[in-house]
Amino acid sequence: MPVVRSSNHNPPFWLPNGHLQTIYPSLFRKINSVDYQRERIVTPDHDFLDLDWSLATKKMEFKHKNKLVILSHGLEGNSTRQYILGMVRFLNAEGYDCLAWNFRSCSGEMNKTSRFYHSGATEDLDLVICNAFEKGYTHVDLMGFSLGGNLTLKYLGEQNTRTDSRIKKSVVFSVPMDLKACSLAIVKPENRIYQSRFLRTLKPKVDQKAVHFPADIKPADFKFVNTLYDFDDIFTAPLHGFQNADHYYAMCSAMFFVENITIPTLIVNAANDPIVPENSLPASLIETLPNVLLEISDFGGHCGFRPSGLSQTNYWSELRALEFLGSKFLL
């Protein structure tokens, strides 16, 4: 599909750049109208995943079998991040049931195994999807943000022609499709604020894990971590069976899987995203794909997309997602 450049999203004049458009919603958007019901499922390796359900009927009765959207959050996020809550609230109002799942170690309780989560852990996403099928859903859409977007695209590419017919569409936002390029971009001085925030939440997890798995995790090694690349090289890669950070990035970047996607898929990234450089997106490849549309918004930052009006409660990303999911066509 052709790469579409969109100017439909107009941010407030007082958020003039990608950094402010990224940071403002994260700090100041408050959503209190989503009531989750939590379900815990057990993984094949005797760990657990916490799934947060919000049904359009507001009754936890799966017999209604509405359309379901499964949402995957970003790095060090969870089901309570504003971009997840905003989307869940909006989609519920439009008749969609929502399942926002939490990656291992992200639900508020540390997971039981030495491993964490990572950008390519599609086995966990598959388990979540199978759980939804067991509830009786026959119309499931997938949605991902940032790392969760990469995970979603990788999953669909791996499934290829084996993609279950009950999965209808996918839409992802602010996706780091080239993990190495984005890992290097976040090292730039102007992006250190994001890197520092991620590392600040990752270090306590390393310390906590090391108590239970001293043979696998050595907290003293964190002194060698100055960047996210270092963290992936020292912790993420070896804990999840990769040789090093470069091997992890090469095996898990969505850019190497996207050509095998067989369902209608919308990728939305902002040109001014400070974390995901526009030139890291495989635009020329996507132009040749029949099922994947890349839309590059002029503005929006990273998982931002705040509307210009002070009274507007729905973000542009939410409106765009609904438009795509409800359309009979890819565009």
C-alpha cells in the first residue's frame, strides 16, 4: 500500500514539538472512568500474565461476544497508561470489548521466572489471544503501542497465512520497527529524559529478580548500564536466549516480519516522534505490501496525538483507530 502522509492531526499551539507532544499526555492526561476486571492466566513455563478486561456492557458477561480489541502497551508501561485507558474508554463507548494485558513484571507484581518481557515475546501475546478465543470471541482486532506495536506486527508476520480467521484487523501506533535504530536514537542528548525514565524503573526490577535468581541476574552488572542498548546487551539478550543486543534486535524487529502480514494492518507513526526516527521505518518495503498501510502524521510525538481543543476528550489516535477498525477497506 502507498505510504500516506497525514496532516489531519493538529496539536495545540502550546505543544509545538514532538517532545512536548510526547510528554504532556503522559504527565497530565487523567482518565478515571475505566473499571477493569483482572484475570490471571498461567503460562506454559509456570509464570503468569495479568489481563485487564473492560467490556462495553459494563457487565463481565462474555456471553454477549461483542467485538474485542486486545491492546499491548509499550516499554515499562501497563494497562493503566493514559494511551491505553483513553483508547479503552473510547472503544467501550463505541461497543467494543477491550482486553489490555500486562507484560511480565508490569502488572504491579513481579513475575515468577527469571525472564522479563521483550519486544519479540510473541508467545505471550499468542496465549492472550487464545484465552480470548476460549471466551467465545469470533471478531478480534489487535492494537499495540510502541514496543507493543512491534510485538503485534512480529506476531502477525510470524503467523503469516496461519493467522486465525477470527483476527480481523490490527492497528499500531508509534512503532519502533527497527529496534537498533531506535535504541541508538534514544541515546541522543535530547532524548536522555526518556532513557533515564526507562532505566529508573528497570533497575529495581533487576534488583528484585536477582534475589530469587542470583545465578541468572547480577545486580552489580547494572553499573555498566548507561543506555537502553547496554541494558539489552547485558540483561535482555542473555535472559531471553539471544547472543547480544544486536542479535536480539535482528531477531525481533518488526521490519523483518511485516511483509508476511496477511490481515489489514494500519501503522501510524508521527514524523516528529523523538524516539522513533522517521527514516527508521521501512517505508519502501511497506509500499509493496498489499495488506499493510503506513500512515505518517506530521505531528503527534511518541504515543501522544493530543487534540487541539481543550474540551476534546478523545485523542486523534483514538478517532483514527475507530475509523480504521470500522471500515470495510484498508484505508
